[in-house]
Amino acid sequence: METDVLLRIKDLHIGFRINESFYNAVDGVSLTLRKNEILAIVGESGCGKSTLATSIIGLFDRSNTRIQGEILFKNKNLATLTEDQLNDIRGLDISMIFQDPLSALNPLMRIGEQIEEGLIYHTKFSSHDRKRKVLELLKQVGIQNPNRVSRQFPHQLSGGMRQRVMIAIAISCKPKIIIADEPTTALDVTIQAQILDLLVEMQQETGAGIILITHDLGIVAEVANRVAVMYAGEIIEEAPVKELFLYPKHPYTRSLLHSIPQMNSYTNRLNAIEGMVPSLKYLPRLGCRFSSRIPWIRKEAHEKRPALHEISPGHFVRCTCWKEFHFNKVKGDGTYELYAN
Amino acid sequence: MWKTIVRRFLLMIPQLFVLSILIFILAKFMPGDPFTGLITPETDPSRIEELTEKAGLNDPWHIQYVRWIARAVQGDFGMSYTFKRDVASLIGERALNTFWLSFLSVILLYAIAIPLGILAGRYHNSRLDKTVIFYSFFTYAIPTFVLSLVFLYIFGYKLEWFPTSGSVDIKYEPGTLGYIWSKGYHIILPAITYAILGTTGVIQYLRSEIIDTKAMDFVRTARSKGIPTRKVYSKHIIRNSLLPIAAFLGFTITGLLGGSIFIETIFGYPGMGQLFVSSISSRDYSVITALVMLYGFLTLLGSLLSDIIMSIVDPRIRIE
């Protein structure tokens, strides 16, 4: 069991400096990624999921970020490595795919050069071999005309093509882990499906573990094996994907699933979660962080120091408020309507 | 692309034409004439009148203009009233002086400003950055004539390291090695002064570009590939940050001939800036109009050059 663990994150805190004091955007996250696994991290904007993802390989501004806890990879704690030490891991063992493929590619460099860059530092290929590998990678990610595309600039490609190029960069050195930070958010719906298929295909070919950051539950249901739901810097529920969709426990997870538009329901209004994530500076650091958004649940239902409880094998839920949670109002036709002032 | 460049050149013709009329009228509106300064108590007023009539300055302005433009398009800008010389050769000589001075200044300017801008941006908020900011605001705040005079006093007068005026020592024959050396020697002090005064803009621009570019998504991608930090800078951050500097390069190149009125006057350097000021004060119409036409042409050429340079360094920009 332990041998196929690729990455283990233990009690990770990541804080940003705001006027000389640090505020944690990620607050005590523990996660494990195994081989051949797609682990999805979901949550709304500002919950800390992207911060978590980019911090794994240290892609933050060192002067304004404080990182505590452990990110264990190959017996090394990535949180304590220097930029130079991390460079030996980035791209080679752990690579990343970003949200907007246009801004994520250098506008002044040809596609081929940008894919080749990682190969220069992580392989002993000759220049000729590298060029051939670039074309091979482009073909692998489904680009029809690799010769021409490798000489083009990012602005000459479509969004989908650019994201394919990003995937080619990410898989160029056969990494053990790929971190995909909202890889389909900036794309058309039809292209999204293609890119997801490609991602899964590449994962199966290389056997890499994928951490998929998204706010799109449809994507999670489609490709993930395991899901961690984040809220306000904490993981509030973690479960295998089927378990989570069939038996969501935490009020936040339930509300999220509840707010997915249903084709077969007759409600006019989209279900939304009341309120918003408190800003980093004013985040409650004690008690259940979701309590302010479900004010109709009595205070005593929440734990004082909410912990993750394993309620069935592999299914973890934070706090105890889920036991008493109910949606605010039930309408005549059986659908819920959320609490309104 | 060549088609566009030719078209842009053709478009300059009407622009320069309008400019020429404006300049001509404005120059004529200035009170006084080229001969006012020549009047001494012994001068016979009828002699002045005779000279004015002979020079055609009593004709209506449009007649004068047509006479002037007809010659100007053939490259003949007339005679300078004060220097009694052919305007084209007068400007040519001054332009060459100014060119060498500006050329050295611009090279020094970029040699100082680009490394400082990059370092300040890269280590922003560090002590180095704060020192660079202090330097650039100090040189920005100091008036040109103050720094020029201080340098002139210290390095020219007190230490006697550099000559204090002129563009060449009169003891050398033109064309000899000593002549060229002497020319270079005369340029150094004004060029350094000129360069230091111009660094602020480039430093501040580059510094903030570097700081902005550092936070860009593609830089994060480059870092995620695991390439060394110095390569992230040289291949990604610096290249992209230099784009706006490159955008000004066309104007900088054509601006080489503009000269600096302050620097040239204080260092007694016979260049374009000095010529421009003296031609205005002596109402030397033929020189004024020729110079402003030249500046106008250079500005138009500069914007075309900038566009061409941008299309070379930035693949997203194509001249169509």
C-alpha cells in the first residue's frame, strides 16, 4: 500500500503576507496521491485550491509567502527545498498544466522551443534528438501538423491547440505527477471534453498520478478517482468519487451538488449557496468555517475544533454538523429552495 | 511589408507639406528679421531696406513660401543669413557633431540603464533596488544645467581631465588620427552628462516591466519546467520586458540628430541644438525652417522605424 504513494502532504499551511502579517490561504491540508490515480480537488474561487497546487513545486513568491508542514516526495520535503533543488524536480518528476493556455505560453517563443526547454535541462538528448522528441510529443497530444506547429507562435494557435501544447510540455519528461490547475476552464465546452480525454489518455500511458484542480463537478465525476473538497483553506470532505456523488455528507459538498442545474427539474431559480467565502483576512480561524453560510443549523451541531472523521473506509468529513444538516426550505414539488432572508 | 513601408513614406509627403506651411508662417510671424541684429548706429536705414528687398522678405508670405518650397524640394534650403553659408552644408556639419555626441550618449545611457533596470526589477524591494530608485530620482530631479555645470567645474576646470568647450582642438588637421581622437575626447564629458540625465526613464520603465513580467503566467510555466532561474530571466522575463524599450528605439535612433540645447550650450559644443537656438534668436529663417522640417521628417521616420523594429522583435505584430 505504502509503496505506491507518490506524494504525501501533511498538515500544510500556506500563508500570504498582507501588511506585515501572514494569513493562511491553505490551513492544515493533508493529502495523499497514489500511482495511476486522478485526485480531484474541488472548491469555489478563493478556497485555496490553486494556492495548494502551485505550492507543491514551490511556484510562489518567496518573499511574501510562508509555508509550513510537509510535502513529501521521494523522501524529500519539497516545502524546505531551495529554488535550485526544486528545479531538479519541476518538469522532470512533477509538472504542471495551467488554466489559460494563452497567457501560460511565452508570446515571443516558438512552440517547439517552449516544449524543448524542459528537455534541455532534464535529459541528455542531443539537439537533434530533442527536435525529434518535440515533434513526437506534438503528435502524441493529437496535433495534426507537428512540423508546422512547432515553428508557430502561441497566438497563431487555437485555445484547444495551446492547451495540447501545454500538455505536451507537461509530459515531455515523463513526470510521475502532473498537477492540472483548472486545465479546461478557459476552453470551449466541446474542446473541454477533448482535453480531458487527452489528459486521461496521457495518464494511462505514462502511469502518472494527476492532481486535478477544478470547480467543475461534471469534470470530477467524469475523470477523477478520488475527490477532496476544499472550503476556506481546509479540506472538508474527501472520498472516492462514486461515494462522494452518491453519499455526500458535508453541508458544503451537499450544497455544491445541490447547486448543479438539473435538466429534469422544474425550478426556475438556480440553487445557490448563501453568502460568500470570507476574505483571507477575515476568515474565522476557530470553529466550523462553513457555519456562517448555514445559519439555520444550531450552533451546538458544530464541533469546537472541527476535525476530519472517517465515517466509512476512505470517506472523511470535517465537523459534525453534517449529521443535522438539512436544506432550508422544501417546496411543494419536492425540490429545495435555499434560505432567503 | 515593403509595400507598407513605401506607402508610409508616400504618406509622409502630405504630412511634411502641411508642416512646411505651418513652420513657414510661424517663422514669419516672429517679430524682427535677419538684419535687425546687424544694425549699428552707423547703419543707414535705407541700406537695411535694400537688403530686405534684395532678400525678397518684403514679398507676401505665400510668394516667399512658393519660392522657398520650389528650391527646398530640390535639396536647396538657401543660404544662412547669419553664417553666410549654404544651409544644407551648415546643418550637415552640425548634424555630424550632434550625431557622434548623441550616439555615445545613447550607448552609455543603455549601458547604464538596462543593467540597473533589470537588477532593480529582479531584486525589487531589496537594498539594491532602493539604491537604484534613489539614483534615478536624484538624476531625474537635478536640472540639466546644474549637473552639466557641476561636471564641467569638477572634471573640466578643477581636475582638467576633459576639455571645457568645443568639438575638436584647432591644432589638428581634419582627417588625421589626432583629429579623430580629439573629437572623441571632446565628446566624453557632455555624453556622460547627457546619458546620466536620460537614464531615469529607461530604468523606471524597465524595472516596472520586469516586476510585472515576473508575475506573468508564462513565467510560472517556465519555472514549472525546472529551468534554471537565470534562464527564466534571460529567455522569458527580460526578453518580454525589453519590448516597450524596443518600441522607443526608432525614436531614439532618429532623435540622435536632435541634439540637446542645454548640453550643447553649456559645453560649447557646436551641434544641432545650439544651431537651432542661435538661428531662432537671429531670425535666420532659412535655417529655422530647414531644421524644423528635418525634425518633422525624423519624427515621422522614427515612428515608422519603431513599427518596423516592433514587427521584428514581437511575432504578434505584423505590418500589413
